[in-house]
Amino acid sequence: ISLTIASLEADRLGVALIPHTCQATNLSARHPGDRLNLECDILAKHVEKLVQAMNLAPAGLQVDRLREQGF
């Protein structure tokens, strides 16, 4: 499924779910604190490569640096 990030904190991620997602998957059976496998989409990988190519993140992708650049 595709999740939309609704909130992002240092150690927490909040997502928005449409009712169909809850009905058609087992995600509604999950509880806060449950472990899940999350994978970044291909766009995130391209952004990381672009940032590295622009020498914005010589030591790896950094969230603070992305924010400074308007991401």
C-alpha cells in the first residue's frame, strides 16, 4: 500500500489512511508500537542521489539539510 505521511517527529511517524486501505488490508489490526516493514519509494532514492550529486550531503542524506533546501 502507499502511505501518506501525516506527521513526522524524531522517533514517530504518523500516516493518513483512507477507509478502503483499512478494509482491504490487515493494517487496521496493527497497533501503535507494532513493527512494520517500510520501504522508500523510488522518488526518495532519486532525491537522495540528486542531493549527493549536488554535494549537499557529503556524509549521506540529512533531513535538516533537505529542509534547508526546501524539501
